Amino acid sequence: MTSDSILTPPSQLRGGVGAGRWIGQRLPRREDPRLITGRGRYIDDHQEAGTLHAAFVRSSVARGRIAALDTSAALAALGVVAVLTAADVNSPSHQFWHTVMGPGERTPGRVLADGDVRYVGEPVAVVVAESRYLAEDAAELVELEIDPLPPVVDVRAALRTEERVHPELDSNVAEALPEMEIPGFAERFAGAAHVISETFHQHRYVCVPMETRGIIATWDPWTQQLDIVLAAQGVHEPRLFYARMLGIPEDSIRVRQGDVGGSFGQKMFPMREEHAIVIAARVIGERPVKWIEDRIENLISGGHAREESLKIEVAVNNEGVLLAARAHHLENVGAYPTPGNGANGPTAAGMFPGPYRWGGPGSVAYTSQAIYTNTCGHCAYRGPWMMETVGREQMMDVVARKLGMDPLEIRRRNVISRDELPFTTPTTMVYETVSPAETLEQAAELIGYEQFRRDQEKARAEGRLLGIGLSLYVEPQFGFGSLGTEAATIRVEVTGKVTVYMSTGGHGQSIETTMAQIVADEMGVAISDIRIIQGDTQITPYGAGTAGSRTGAIAGGAAHAAAHAMREKVAAVAGRLLEVSPGDIEMASSVAMVKGDPDGPKVTLAEIAAAAYLNTDALGPDLEPGLEVSKRYKAPQFMFSNACHAVTVEVDRVTGQVRILRYVISEDCGNMINPMIVEGQIAGGIAQAIGGVFYEHMIYDSDGNPLTTTFMDYLLPTAAEIPDFEYGHVVTPSNTPGGYKGLGEGGAIASPPALLNAVSDALAPLGVTLTEQALSPDKILTLIDTAG
Amino acid sequence: MPELPAVADAGTEVDVALTVNGQPRRVRVEPRKTLADSLREDLRLTGTHVGCEHGVCGACTVLMDGEAVRSCLLFAVQVRGADITTVEGLAPDGAALSPVQRAFREHHGLQCGFCTPGFVISATAFLAAHPQPTDTEIREGLSGNLCRCTGYQGIVRAVRAAAAELAATEDASGRKGPA
């Protein structure tokens, strides 16, 4: 298949040639042809001859002492090359910190369990053999005896007990955001007409990418080079991490990623299993060592998320105007959270005010505690701090109900409007280009809010339980510190092909499509001439990784900057060839011409490139030969998109089933590079939230045993559970190049409270107070039976 | 021939002859080796993905004598003589996408793409059995496959579109539509 046939746009192009030709189009993805035909190259598709395969021996006990660990039978088994334990693998010199967090994390680091175990699933030994089948056979021959100790499973118990998840530490508190002295804060509550308090709970649910984690590591003892192929969200952070962990030079490590089958935060930072494989590869030498996680491992040890509560106290006047809030966030971060101490409270604190005014500076106080338990550690999951929105948006409905006000009306009275921008929130975030009021009105109109209220009235009279839920949020993209920059290197090759090396680590975000759309427009080249390369530390520029909804604005900014610089370079050579000033050159579809003279002389990008590389004497002394440009974009510290979700449901009071009737999203992510991809990102996040609220629940028993360890128990939503979504777009361009904003996480942030508010609204006539998830049918029936 | 490690043939392997994507193939496998692993490792057809290894996620779905089956739940020795179609067999030279594949691309039916081969195969089998499906039938017909990226929006749209295209093609070729 030629690249042109892959890339022909489906619809008539808007306008003429030049800027805006590709940006804004619902262009089908350039990634798709290989992925649809089974020719993608995911981690397990790398099958180099001589590869060894690894399997882990894991703890079956939540907390205990390792009484015996005998690997001799496993080592003697057919095809086994090595069986490694903590004695072979762990080292006091290992460092485990991540660039974004910096050193100094409280969580003790270790690769394999040493002396004791701290959660079910903790890796204790790794078996390396000629095939995965043989590695798993031998893993069963490792004799592991554990003397159990009382486990710490529940966060409240963890705060009271003398037992320590990490005996090295003096408490089970991983991290805390203490109370801050805010002058006059207590008076805001004392003088308020109403003070309303509620605590909202969120259960543990997890990322579950369809491709599990995986790594292939090879140590070449002759060149002292470590080669890593990783299922990742970027290659540069893993290289930095392993250079630090192993104490070897950064440039002795090469990390690559191919196609990656989803991640949602889980593959952002390598975890202990990957560390063990890297070390095993170094110990064994020369042969690639591969580990492909199985699904049970992924569910019990791949990193967990959520399981937290938010206690909110709100001061409000008789008109429903929010005056002040205090909130306390309590998180269960498990035993070995990643990165840092796994605490999301500090980020949630900044975002808690969301799209509302509150009472100005000093009107919101937020404290948090992240607690270690003998369970699988926290990892990042799409909008890790989202409890602030989950709690706040449910609280809005609680306050509205207490005041006898409609949830739409109370939001209207508090939402920040466009004429208040720039707006500084009580937590000192500055919103410049958000549109919460517009998205609220658009969502209300799209879902037919007023009409639904009338329909609901009628349905209630018939005994049917209909409900509507709203949720407003502001989604941050962080551009500070190591997250503040991404880069693009563009090479126009000798034949005029355009190769773009991006710092990103795409794993489903369509980066090969969106970045090509930007470069095609900015340079004026045919999109079929562009190839996007990412995911190889040897050839791509440094970047923090594709995460935090940062790609559109920050990597997009880099693509803009590099393409703009390249356009000028190309124009300079074209000007020389056409004997006009570079400023008079116009470029479209890889052809340069003189502005305003469409029938005049032309020169193709291939001819320009040939001149730049091969006919350098003709360029003259003032033009640099070749066509290569590298640009690094520095983003603002904070960028914000926003949206409103509106959903209607019907609850079956006999079965406890919740049916989603309609789901509407009004989103403002600024200018859209590709609206199809924007909507796809929103949809994916909402589906994960529908799963989280109604179906997915990672359950531990009181002994710390995970009970939902297969897809028979941990239920993901299927096409039968997810309705069609309806989208509205408000476009408020950002102040960054191209006017884009990130939106990758928002779908998963705003949807749980929208769904919960809808169910709560449906059950309101029965006197049900809803503060907990997951809403399985039996949970709904229990709520109905115990209400009133 | 390069030296094989001793474990490559421990004396328990058996020969299995089968047809894969229209070609006669022969693999030598341990009896416990799954069809998915054999396709991926022995025949290097890595388009068939393994997502759960316990028969729920559907990423490993292939056609066996025209029926959608989970290749992680079958041993290679069980498919002796069978006619297997993998995702690679739907567009053999990568040039001509099948109607289902084309629709997945046009309707944004994939993001990371890992579940996609399983969906494409399942949808192909589903549409062969249900040429004019309702929306509910599509959603139920696809409920044996899990996708974590798309929220199924583009997938359902794609299957709707492929059904319409297949129906139009049948009409044009003068064949009788389904009753």
C-alpha cells in the first residue's frame, strides 16, 4: 500500500492550500493500517533468536517473614538458566527515584522481597529459562515458606495499629499534606448561613491496559551496553532511572518502545519486575531476557489506583453561593506505590476549587494523608488526583439538595464566567482561557435538562426512578519542572521526505497522526511526505513521557516551533533557487512558489533538499547546508482545559440495574488538531469511569488477599454496557502555539461524579444517601432497602 | 541449521499440520502449547494478541473453519487439519483492507490497537452470521471482546458501517440478501 492511499483525507478539504489544511480535520489515523492488519509491533512481538524468558515467584501472603527460600530444584529443572533472589539482585547502592519526583521518597526501595513480604503478589524470585513454559514450570519448584504476620489492609486500621507495613519506618503514613494556618478561615464557617458536611468514598480500581507490562533487556558485556525494549509511555525516563539505579552512565543504556497496547499511567514508570529483569539480563549477559506479564500478575501486582475518601465541609449562604470549603483526603497507597510515595492529595489540593469562585483567596483548605497498607501499591491512573472532582461535584448536589435548589442552578450561581478571566482560584491557580459556564450551558441544552426534569416528574409519578447528573471540572496540564518541555527534531531528507523525531512515547494517543497534521500545515508539505519517529533514546530528543495530557499542547508546541523554523530554512534555499527573497516564498503540498504568482516558477521540496545537501556551492556563503532543525518548547507551568458532563439514568428498583439513557459531554480543549481523536480520548475515559463506578472493583479480603484476580471477577465493561456518547465542543484557544489544550484524562475525571449524581438523583425520592461506590446491582438494592 | 537448545525438542513434541490463512503449514509443538502461542512463535503471526490467557478478553480470537474461537483456550494439537484464519489473512499483502478493517479505520475503532485484531476477527464472523444486525445485536455480538481505549464508540460505528457496506455489495452482486 502506498502512503498516499493510506493518507488520503476522507472529506473535501476546507479552504485552499497552506495553513489550516490538515489541522482541524477528522483525518483517519496514520497508525491504523499496520495495527488493523496485525502488523503492529508490540513488546511480545519482538522475538529475537536466543531470547530467554522470565517468570516470577510471588508472595501468596500479605505480610510475613520469609522462613525458607530454596531455589535448587528450580535451578536443576529443564531449560533453566538462572534463578535469582534478593541475594543476587538487591543492592544497597540501588536508587529508585523518578525524575519528576526527585530523590527523597519515603517508601523503602527494593527489587525482590528480602527477608519479608509486604503484599500478595510481591516478587520474591525470578526464574529465567529457555521458554516461558519452562520458566513457569521451574517457578513452581521454588520452595518458598512464609510465616504470616498480621497484615495491615484498611487505612483506618493502618493509622491505629502498631504493626508497620514497612518496619524501617516509624508510621504507616506515606505522605501527608498538613493543615495550613489561614487567617480568618474559621470565621468564614462561623458566619455562614449553612455549613454542610459529607464524606465520599471511592473504591480501588485499576488501569488494565489490554496489553500487560513487558520488557526485553540485553546486556552486552563486550561493549558494556544495556539494550532495553519496554512497553512504556516514553523511553527517556526509563533510561535515566536505570542509569541511576545501576550507577552506570546514561549513554550506556538504550531504551526503545514499539507499539504499546495501552497504559493509562501504569507503564509510565518501570516497576520492580522490570528492575529485576534488567538486573537478570546483566547477570546473565549477552542473551535477551524477556518478561511478559500475565493478566493475573497485572491485576495483583501491576499497580492499583483510587481507593480513597474525601471529607468535605462547605460553608454556603442562603442563595447557594459557596463561601468556603475544607476537605480531608485519605488515600490507601498500598505497600510500594510508584512514583514517589503514590500520594495524589497534594495535586488534588490545588485542583479542588475547580470551576467555582468560592470566597476568594484563603477560602479553601485541603489536607491529605496517604497511607501504606499490605496491598499492591498505587500507580498513576488517568487523572490520578481526580478525587477532588469526584468529591466536589457530588458535594455540589448534596448542598443543592439541602438548600432545596436544583443542581444546575447551584452550579450556575457559582461557576466562573468568561468575563471574570483571568481568574485566580483560592489555591492560586490562574485560569486564562477556560469556559466552564459555557460548557455547563451547552451540556444542559444538549441533554435537554428542563425537559428531562418534566419527564422525570412524570416517571416518578409512575414509580420509575429516573435521574440526571452533572459534573463540571477543570483539567490541568502540568508544564513545570521536568514536565515543562518537549522537543521535535525535523530532518528534510535528501529526497525531500520529512522525518520528525518527537520526544513523545505514544501508546494509543494517535501522535503519528496529530503531529503530522501540525507539521504538514506549518511547513506546507504534503502529509504523505511526513514520517513521525518516537521511542528510541538513541535518536529521539529527551522528553518526560507521554502522560498528564501534555502531548497536544507541549509536544504540539515543539512540533510547531520546529516546523516553523524548518519552513524558514526551506524558504531561504527556495528563495535562492527562484531568485526571490525568502519572505516572498509560499509553500504548499511540498512545492515552493512565489507568493501571488501561482502560475510562476516552482521548485519542489525534493529539489530544494537536493540543493541544500548536494549542491552546496550554489547556496552561497550565507546559507547553512542541509535541512535539519531541533526545537525544544517550554510550556507555561499550568495549562487548563475544561468540560461539563451530563448524564441521565434509569434505576430498576427490582433488579438494581442502572441503565444509562443519555451521556452528553461539552468539552473545551481549545483548537482541535483532530476532533475525531479528541472525541476518542473523551470516550475512552468515560468508559473507564463507567467501569469503575458500576463494574470494576479490586477487592481484598481482611487477610490482604486479592479476590478479583481474573477477568471473570474483575469486570470490565463491554460494548453492551457503554452507550453512545454525544459531544458538544466549545473552542477557547489557549495561549500556547496552535491554541491547543490537553484533554487525555478529563473523560475519566469528570464522569464518575456525573454518573453518581445521576443515580443519586434517581434514588432521591426513596431517601437514599449515596456516598460510596462501586454501584453493583446488589449495592443499589441494599441502598434502596435500607433507605428512608 | 543452527544448533537448537536441548529443550527445543524434549521428545514430547508432535507434528501438527493445518491450514493457516489459506496456506498449508506444519508446526512441531509440545501438546500443552496453546494455538495462540504456536501462531505467534512458530508461525510468526504476531497479529493474534494474548490479553488475558483465560478466554475473556477476546484479543486472541481467530477463525477456525469460519467460526470465531479463542486461540488461548485451544492447544495447537487440537486444530490438526483445521482451517485457521488470523488477522493477517484478512489483508494478506497489506494492500486491500477487508470491509471490516476499512470501517475500523474510517470510524476510529482503535487507539492503541492491541485488541483490534480480535475485534476485527470477531466482527467478521459476527457479520457473516448476522448480515443485517440491529444495534443491540452488534453490542451483544461484540461483548466477548474487551477494549480499554475507545469506549467502543468507533467500534460499534465501524461494525454498523461494515454491515451496510457488505449488504450493499451483496445487492450489487445480485445475490440474495438474508431473509
